[in-house]
Amino acid sequence: MLTPLLACGTGPGGALLAGAATFGLAGAWGWGEATARAARVDAVAPDPWSPAVAVRQDGAALLRISGWSSPAAGGRWRAPARVLHFRMPGSATASPCAAQPGDGVMLTGKGPAPPIGSLVACQLSLGRPRGAGIEGAFDYRRHLAGRRLAWTGRVDSVTVIVPTGASDIAGVVGRRWLDPLQRALTRTLSLVLPPRESSLGASVLLGARDADSRRTSQPFADLGLAHLFAVSGLHVGILLGLVLAPARAAGLGPLAAALPVFILLPPYAVLTGLPGSVIRAAGLGTLALLAPCLGRRFDPLRGLGVIYAATVAWEPTAALDIGLRLSYLAAGGILGTSRATGGLRFCRRRPWAWLGSGLGVTLAAQWFTLPLAAQAFGRISLLAPAANLVAVPLFGSAVWMTVLGLALAPVWLPAGQACGAFAWLQFRLLAAAVAWTAARAEAWDLGLPAMASWQLGAWLMLGIALLWTLAALRRAGRPGRSLLVLGLSAPLGLLLVVAPSRVPGGRGDVVLTQFDVGQGDCGLLEFPDGWAVLLDTAGVYGGRGATEGPFQREVLPWLHRRGRGRFDAVVLTHGHRDHTGGAAAAAAELAVAHWYCGGKAAAALAGVVDPSLVTDRPDTVTLHRWGRWEVTLVAAPVPEGGTADENDRSLVLLLYLGWDLRLVWSGDLEEPGEERLLAAHPHLASTDVWKAGHHGSDTSGGRPWLARLRPGWSWSVAESGTATGTRATVPMWWPATPWPCAAPTSTGRSRCAGTAGDACATTAPGAGPPKRPDGRLDTRRWAHLPCGRDAVAGHRGCPGEPPHRTCRHRTPLRGEPGGESMPALRSTRDLGLRPDHEGKVRDIFDLGDELLVVATDRVSAFDVIMNDLVPGRGVVLNVMSLGWFKRFGDVVPNHVVTADPHRFPAPFNAHAAALGGRSMLVRKAERFPVECVVRGYLAGSGFKSYRATGAICGQPLPAGLKLADRLPHPLFTPTTKADEGHDLDMTFAEVEDAVGAVQAKALRDLTLRLYGEGADFARGRGVVLADTKFEFGLIDGRVALIDEVMTPDSSRFWPAGEVVPGQEPPSWDKQILRNHLETLAWDKAPPPPPLPQDVLARTAQRYREVLEILFPEEAAAWQAYL
């Protein structure tokens, strides 16, 4: 892009020729590259099974710190480094995929930051930086590549190595000279300026940025003044002025005057971290001082080209650095415009001449940096020219006074502080004015989409024409018109960038864009009439408590670039956080006419959106009609009984052209919901595109669904590394005239690619679940068609089978016929361990701030511990609790540290085989003296209480209810937490007395919410959760879920198809064992009678069944211990 600028000295003909050659070569290269990429197979249909570089690598490393450190999040520091040696554990030689010597790493660490140039040894965790998942979003990988950094790394501690002798020159210079010098300058600044301005001065002059300087500079960035805080040519010019002025005053010659500059510039460049702007300014200053010494005339434009070429030749990856390119383009544009206009002189009168020159500099810099500004920032403030006109001189004056104060302070501190006082006043006035303006400047912001190839070509040719016109006007003696032409370049450039993106699809088409947001969904459907709907808002980064995600960081900037700040509708398909994570940000940043929420999604808008703008759980609603096009929302009917899994409550968006279905966006709808939706909407037929349910997992896309829809394309976006996900932001165009559809640029692979001949059939059509010999519903075995595969050891299931359905070729689990047996565990004392507490089932070890909880295979009945064991019972209880802890992780914290026995402290990790699956390491909690019981059905002691009093725990119920009837609403029926004997019922007032009114309400609300979500989840898998109990405690002052969660011991689980009001439903618990004991002449006091093996085996089977139905993945993961 500098070619036409470098050719200015050859006249208009040379400039036009250079520009045309540049444009032709760049266009030919770009066209060839685009054609080559489009011809690759993986560009048409990426293979999710293709090998990839490991995401995370851990090992021992020796690094050289190559730059200054800066503060990072969480009290950590960040600094660039070079890898000298890296070795992963267990490898005799370096892996070809691992970091190689010479690779750059952006390092973050804890503790004191090592000085620049030092050698450090550490245990390093490396990762590849993420690129831009959405077009035009910030590309962190490219940003780091521009600084020659290929990795991101984390360390918890580093050891600075000080080699003997003089071999470590870089370390010596960094430790002994540069680091002390930076500290001394920073300390002097703190003597001259107040803290806030001191940190600002250190940022501006030394590049040492901290949280205060970032906060102060943010309003400046909002007004297009971020360049003021970059260490730039202004500061190098100030340094040159301070050095050259005394030398020139003393009458020194060119060489003698330049010598101090040559000595001071290299250390200053290193001291500031060698940013591109400083290298540019220092290089230009050096060439300008050398030219007179060599008897030559200095051409700054050609000098700029030489410095840029030398920089890129020395470090080719520097060409990727946005900051460096912006710096050179801005300087080149200003120099080129200055040459064309005769020094940016547009008026003769001094005040107007100053204003004209300042405006000319601003406009020239904006025009020549326009493509990179659009690519890097995606927005511009229309107030930027005026803001720069006012702020640059005032800011420059403040910096001059700061540097003068910094120079005078070591000589005479009062003089330095006096200069600092003038600088402080200017900084404060400027900061206040900028903050006030930035708070009111949002309406003046304009989104800038990244420029297409034709726009870049047009910009380049217009730039050449602009310089030629300015030169012609200067020769004609019309400087005023030059300023007018330069002023017209700003709206012309903005029109060139912005106008094409304001037309949806560019051709008046219906356009769907699905964004790459990792694990989650987010899409945009736009119509030519301007109507638009946003589909889901993606998730959040991190775990509990996180509020920011890809919607805020990537989708919103993408929308702002295209001027899309208003939506006619936003659809939140259901309430999971990977779909509603950005809802609050969307409500704050976008103008939304109406919200449509499926499942529990409305909770994400509570307190954020006016309830009158929210439609919660609509059955069927038409959102928009345009011509023959129609957008409709539908939902799968909730099954009789009123519960369904949250995924199956997803709203489904249907896009029709006449009677033809073009798009089905099904949220996270899974097979049960699909079947109900098909039954309720028999008109659904084949579609062009199906946005795969549940991120393309095999729990969605059942055979009836695929047979009905027969999608031509299937899309899914999932977390990086999953087999079904595609990492791409994909547009799809439907012409306004009838189809055929243009193929999307990228697709994901889905289950619809398979046929009955090459994969297991899940269920024989119409077969449904078979009955057991006793006539009861077999919830564990379903009818299957043969898959044609040979039974092989280790076969855990065929493709396409939902996890809760068991393939007939699966290797039997331990304890099943044909499976191995795992020895039952009576007590951890059998392992040579001494528990601090032994309960009916669990052995507990007190480890200080933590507890190790081991669930044995002991079983009790009628408050008596049996002598016989139920094999695997402790594993089931533990694994099921882990499953619920994981599922409720976004609702409430829990006390689990780890369930991996290899991570237990000694001596317990030595017993990993025996403790695996049945134990977890947990944090200690301050337990509430309340058991939070919740009942959704009439059963057990609740039924007895109702029959006697018509109420449960003082809460009246309607008359005429029967055993196993569903209650009108779940009841919170707390009890005491008794160490011995039976728990006693409590009223809510008693709970308030025990824990306080605020905590009592929090426990009640949490209990009811957890029960509601758990009951919905279980019913979606054919299980009724009749009642359960929870225990809570305080960890770090926050309420946390503790103990066991919704296990067969703490809950009643019934098969959904066998619940008949008035009869005791069969349950997944130890009722088989209790029934057997009832037949014996036993007084229900110790010692207990012996139990037959078939009773123990059937009891163990019941426990395993409910685990496999509710948590098949967890059961498969821990099956070695069952």
C-alpha cells in the first residue's frame, strides 16, 4: 500500500503507474488464493475428524523474557518471552507439535514479574491462541503473530537464572540497566505528578500500561483518540527536541549535535518495548540527522519506505501487526498529503493556518488508515476529526511539560514539580472534557465492516486520485479548495465502507448467518424489507459467575459494524446458558421490539427487559410475512404430566417460501421433543437447511425426524474438538425468487449423513419399549434392528444410539451376566485406613480444610446396618451425585474438589482402584442444620400425614388426593438434621429461627428450583422424581450444595409409565431388600438376618438401572468400578 506514496516523487505518471501495478498484482494474488481455497475439499465440507495440533501442552521450559511485563487479570502479570527449551513429560525428544526453540510465547504468571532480558525456568502450560471465529472480530492469534508470538502460556511461578560469567549479555543489560532505569523513571514521575497522571505518563512515555492508565484512556479510545496513548513519533520528537535544542544553541555542527541522539535513541526504543511507531519515528529521526552529515537532502517519504522495508525484512511477521501498519500508513498518508499540498498550508492567517493544518493532518491520517481501522476496530466516531483538532495540541503540550518535569526533577525537584503541575492541569481538563463528550457520543458512532477486495481497490485508486488532485490544486494556487477536497474525502471513504453492508445479502435476499460461538448457538435471519430476528445469544466464557461471552466480544461488534442495532424480534429457544448467555448484553446494547422465550429462557431477562415485551413459551406464533415468505415459531407440546427436559422445550423457528419449508432452526430439541413436534405438526416436510439440534449430538436427529425433514444441509456449532462441530461463521442466502439455494460456504457433518445400512438402528419403527416377563415396562432395553457388526470386546454402542439405549453388542457391565465383578467394599478399614467418622453408608476422613467422603457398599434397613453388602451400591450413589453436581453447576456452587482418586492426597491415592468411583474430595462447609425436603408427589410419610390431617408439614392440600398423585405444586417440607434417630418435621418459621429469614428463603427457593430442574430432566428420560432432599452449607460465605444429591437413597424414583394413582409404584431403591425382610420373623433390631444373594443382586441391579437411565455417560465413564 505504500507503493503509490513512495512513487510521489516521480510525478503523477509514476504514482499512477505504481498504484496500478500494486493493485494489479495484489488483485491477481488475492483472486488466485481465493480460487485455490474454494477448490479445496475441506473448504466445501471440513472434516471434523482430521488431525489437529494439541490444544494444550504442559512441560518444563527455559525461556528468555523478551519484553516488559504488564498487569493481567486476576493479579497476574503478562510478558512476551522466547522459548529456549521445552520438553513435555515422558518424551525423550521434543515433539514436532510442541513449541520449538525460538518460538514466541505471550506468558502470564503469578508473583513478581521477571525483568526484561532475564532467563527463567518454569513448568509451562502452552496453548494455541484462538483466531477470529467471526469475520471482522478481533483475531488474537494474528495479533500475537504480528509480535512473533505463536503461543500463549501460563506459569504459576518462575525461577530467574543468573548464569556465571559474561555470557548472558541480554540478561545483564535487562537486570542491571533497563529494569532499574524504568523503575527510576517511573518513581520520578510519581514525584512530579499525582498517581493517576503518573500512571498515564508512564504509559505514554515508557509504554508501561496498568489498570489505571487503561481506565483513563478508555474515553479517549471511544472518541478516536487512542493514538495519543501509543508511544509514538510525538514522544520521540520531544526527546529529539530536548537533546538537539541545547546542542544547536551551543553552535555545534550537524554531527556533534546528532551524536547524543544516536546514543539515546536505541536505549529509549528498547525502554518503550520497541513498538513499531517508535522504530518508525526513531528511524526517520536518525535518517534526517544523518542526511546533512552525508551532504544529502533527506526525503522523509522515501525514508519511511526504507524503514518499513527494513523492518519487514528483519522480521516478516511484523507485517501482521495492526499497530505497526496503522503507524506507517498514518505517517505515510500525512507525508504524502504534505508533499501534495506544499506542507499542509491551506491559509495564510495564523489562527486559520493552524486550524487548517491540524484538520488536514487528521483527515489525511483517517483516509489512509481507513481499511485497517475498519478491519481492526469496526467503528469510528464522527466526532474524531474535531476531537483530534482540540485534543492533540493540548495533549502534546501536557506531554512536553511532563518530559520537562521529568528532566528537571533530578536537578531541582521544585522546578520539576512546577512543570508537573502545569501538565496535571492540562491532563485533568482534557480528561474531564473527553469523558463528558464520550458519554454523549454514542449517537455519533458509526460501524465499519471490513472492506471487501473491490472496496480496497476502489480505496487505493481514490487515494491516488486524491493526491493527484491536491497536487494539481497546489500548482493552481488554490489551497482553500485543497482543504475542501480533503474534507470531502472523509464522507466519501465512510460511504465506500458502510453503504454496501447496509443492503441485506447485497442482492435483496433472505439471509441467515450462523455465528461461530463455540459451545452454543447464535444466528441472524434478515429480510430485504429490513426485518430481522436474532436467534439465541450464545453462552459465556468460564464457569459459574461468568457474565461475558462470545456474544459481547464478537457478535455485538459484528452487528455494530453492519449498523444492525435494532431487531424486530429476539428468540431465546430455551433456558440453557449456552443459548441465553448474551441475553442481558443484547437487551442493553440493542433495540429489540419483542422477545420470545422457550423453556426457562425468560429467567435470563428478569429485571432486564420490560415483561410486556416478552412472550413466554408460545405454542405457535407467526413472526413475519414478506411476499410469499413466512417466519413461524412452534414448540413441541409438553407431555401429559406437564414436565419435559429443558432441551425439549426449545422453540423451533420455521422459514417457509409458500408451502415449501426452507429452514428449521430447532434449538437443542432432542429425540423425544422431535417426536412430539412431528405428531403435533404433520405438515412439516423436507427442508433445505436444518440447524442440528443439541449442537449435532446423537441425542437429536432421530430417524423419524430425518425421514420427515430430509435436510439438504445440516449445520451445527459446538466446542472446538467435538466431532460434530464446525468452526465457522456461515452465511446462507435464499434468493427472493424461488430456489435453487446457493450452497453455504461451510457445513458441519451430522447424523443425517448415515443410512440404515451402515449404522445401528435405534428402535424398530413403532416398536416402542418392550415389556419384561413380569409385564412391567423395561426402561433399560429397547427393541433394536441388527446392525450387521460382529460383537467385539470393548464395543460400547453403535453410532446413532442415544446413550440411554443399550446396544446389544455392548460389553456387559461389571455385575451383569457376562461381565466382570468388582469386589464390594464394606469399610475403608479393610484397606488399612482409619476414617474419622463412619456412617451407615459413608466413611469420612478429615483432611483439614477438606474431607474425603467414601461411599461403601453397606446397606441399612429399619435403621440397622446389614452384614451383607450390595455390590456397586456406593459407586452408584457417588456417581449419581457427581452427575447432579455437574448438572446444577450453573445454579448453585457445590463442595466437590475432585473425584479422580489419583488426585487424592497420600495415602489415599495409593488405593485408587478401590476408591475410584465411590469417593470424592470435597471442601468443608458450615452445614445448615436443616434437611431441605421437597415433595412433588404424594408418597411415604407425606401420604400418611395427608391421610391423617389433610396437610403435609402444616401445608393444606386439596381433598381426594390418592397415593402417587401429583401435587398441585412442589412442597418445601424441611426437617431437622439429626445425628441420631429420626429427623423431625419443621415449619418454615422454625427454619427462619434456625438459619435466619434471608437464608431460609434462599434455601427454600434453591430447593424448589433444583427439584424443578431435576424433575424435568428425569421425566425426559422416563423417570418420575417423586421427592428428594438436599443439604446446603456455607463455603467462603456463599451457599453451596453438599452431601449427596438425588440418589436412590435420598429420593424416590418411579418409572413414568408405571405410576398409577392409588397404587404404590415400583421404585429404584432398596425396596426389594426391605420387602424381603418384611417376610422374615425378625424384630428389626441387631443383629440383622443374612440376605440371599439373589436379593442382593436384584437390589444392585435396581441401583445400576436408574444410574444408566439418568446418567448414561457418567455410568459409562465409571463402569470399570461398578
